[in-house]
Amino acid sequence: MKRRLVWLTGLLGISVLLAGCGTHNNTIIKAPRTNVDRQLPPGHWGLRKLAPGEYPNMESAFLDKKGLIRAIDRSIQYMRTSTSRLFFPDGPITHRQELNTLDDFRYMLRNVPTAAQFQKNIVQRYDVYTAKGYDSRGDVWFTGYYTPILYGSLSQTPEYRYPVYKRPPDLVSNPITGQTLGQKLPNGTIRPYPSRAKIVGQHLLRGRELVWFSNPLDAYVAEIQGSAKVILTNGQVMTIGYAGDNGRTYHGLGMALMKAGKISARKLSLSAIEAYFQIHPRQVEDIILHNKFMAFLKVYNPAHWPLGSLGVKVTAHRTLATDKTIEAPPYQSIFPRAAITFVTAQMPDTSGNIQPFNGFLLDQDTGGAIRAAGRADIYMGIGPEAQTQAGYEYSKGRLYYLFLKPALTPLGGSTTQPAAVPPGNSGTNGNTPAPPASEPAAPRGGVSMQQMFPGSR
């Protein structure tokens, strides 16, 4: 599966927000003057190893375990697929090391009794890396994304006239990374896929409509967020998600409205866009049409939805989306997939009130508009409250990645017996005790290629 364009800044356009300030409940959030979307040179890794004295204090995050073990289990599920090995070439972090880290960390969460002992174990047993950030000093800008609940119809009616489309049969993607290669012509050649305006204007996908919406903004939100729960006219619920895109450069709707002088950068928000659309629907529709990027969607089984780009379900407030752009083998992105991260930033509650946040998240998704080491998106969940949190999440913070030290990684392959040493049993030789018999095993098996890259064949 390729990237899911799933975060609110995809709708607003992060560069728009950075043109001025964001306002969170009368708190002014000043944007940096530096370009947070600054990309690293090709082949560069996005992390820098820290000395133990530089490790952040993670004790408060240890006390907040809600949804965390479930998210770790999903990363383990991904790491036990054969496909995951393709994205861990020879270092700097190996596939075995990543999987053992997840096993070990999960065991510590369940068995280490105090936050102080947990922090001590991290310092003794883990390597901690910091994201280089947009300024090479570790500063990262965090935004939020969510899954909307919308109303739609399976057929076109006078009320429901705006569709999202199924994946076209002539769309060709890299079978490993899911990245769009182009349009396959009858003679076998591949050319860039048509733009949104051409697809819509020439009705190139007529007959491939997936679901219809009552206004173009709802259709656009479903497309750009990358997943949506759709309540149909018959009362049934349809869960849809990303199935590919036309490979064109994405331009945020918010940026276009600001450049046109319709909304000021200071007042820019999803609610402001919705309010403007209510008054000027044709203007917003025209701006959407001029965005060359278009995503295609498919129906998902609710049990496996919403999915991140790793082919496993995302977890509210525990899934992080980062840059995973890969041009060619070896398939190594600037951030390692499925990894445990520690985030220090600001986080809004369901009312939009901003509070300090220190927590563990799993790098399980891809930002379709994120191409840098200084940007990351936090998944907020499903529905209106998640939308509020996603809309207000805009803060500068730090992003750390945690890995079990290579010396503590078994050479014979991954293990289902984590290496965390409970207090009082650490000894001096670093031996690993077996987990208690009551310790439940992490999920085994994996996901199919179709789940990993839905619609990519």
C-alpha cells in the first residue's frame, strides 16, 4: 500500500499555516521561519543517535498505556510479514533488531513496576535516536489527521452528485512500495496519469464511482483524509480507504484559498474552509478541480479499517505518519517503519484546549504530503471529536526513536521471549529471563499482499 493522504494539513496545506500563526483557544502558535518541509539529500537517514546523557525523560509516558500495547501488537503483526523485511536493508537498524525491540518494549510495559525503573532500563538497554528535524537541530512540526464520518449514496441522485472513484485498472504502481508509476497504455508503455481536471472534465472514470456525496467538499475530505466512514441513504455503513493515486503533486485547498485572498492565514482552519464553502460553493469546487492530485478509494472490511500504509490498523493517539518516500531499492526510507517513537509536543483535547504531551507512538503510516524529517502527523481517531483534535494539532516538538541495543538482539533471529529484565533480576551479565507463562503472545502470522498494498495490483 502506498501513502495515505490522511492528515488535516493535507486539506489545509501545511505551507499555508506556516505563512503566519495558528490560534488555539486564543493561544498564538508561532510558525517557524524555516521551511519545515525541507527535504534531506537522497539516501540520507532522518535520525541522529544520542548519547545516554541526552535521552529524554520518558517516565510520564510509561504511566499512560491506553491503546499502546494494542498499537505495538499491530507493529509486530507487520514486522512478521515477509514484505516488511524488504524495508530493512543492511543497517543502520536491522529487521531483527526492530522486531525484538517491539517484543521487549511490550514486555517492559506489562512487567516493569515503576516509571523510574522503566527509565533506567531504557538508558541501560536501548539506543535512542532523535529526528534531525527541519532545522537539523531536532525540531519537528506535528499536525493531526482523522477519519471523518460522512453521508453518501451508492447511486447518483439530484442530491448526491459528487463521487469519489475506485482505482482505475490502467493505474500502475510499484508492487513493493505502492508508489504510482503512471498510466499503462494499450501498447504497453507507461505515461504520467492524467490530472484531476482531465479525469473529471473528460469523464475518464465514468462507471467507476465508488460512492456519491452531496457536496464536493465532503468528497474531497474523504479522498484527502484517505479513509472515511460513510452512512448511506439506506442506513447502512460503508468503510472506505485509500487504494492509490494519480501520482500528481498535491496542493492544499487551504493554501489555494489563502493565495486567492479568500481566508487569511491567521484564521485558516477546516471550519473556516467549511464556512467559506457554504457561502461560495462554486469557488471552492473550482479550486478543488484545479488540484492535479487525485486519490482513489476502495471498500474495506470494518474489521481491518482504518488501515495505515503498513497494512495494519491505525490506533487513535498512538499511530504516527511520517515520510516514507522511496525512489528505488534498497527500500529504506528516512524513518524506520513500525518503530516505537517518543513524542514531546503540544496536544489538544476534544475541546481544542492545548496541553503538553509526552507519549509513545508507533510509526505506522505515511504522510502523502510529508517529504521531510521535520514533519509528522498524529492520528486522532474517528468522528467529530477527532476532527477537532486534528484541526488544533499544530505544534513544534521533538521526535525520538527507540531501539534495543544490537548486543541484546539474538543473532539467531527474532524471538517471542522479550529481553526486558524485571527489577531485581537484572544481574551483571544481562541475561534475559523468560516471560511468565501468563504473558499473552503477540499476534502471529501477518497480512496478505492484498492487505499490504490494497488495490496496487
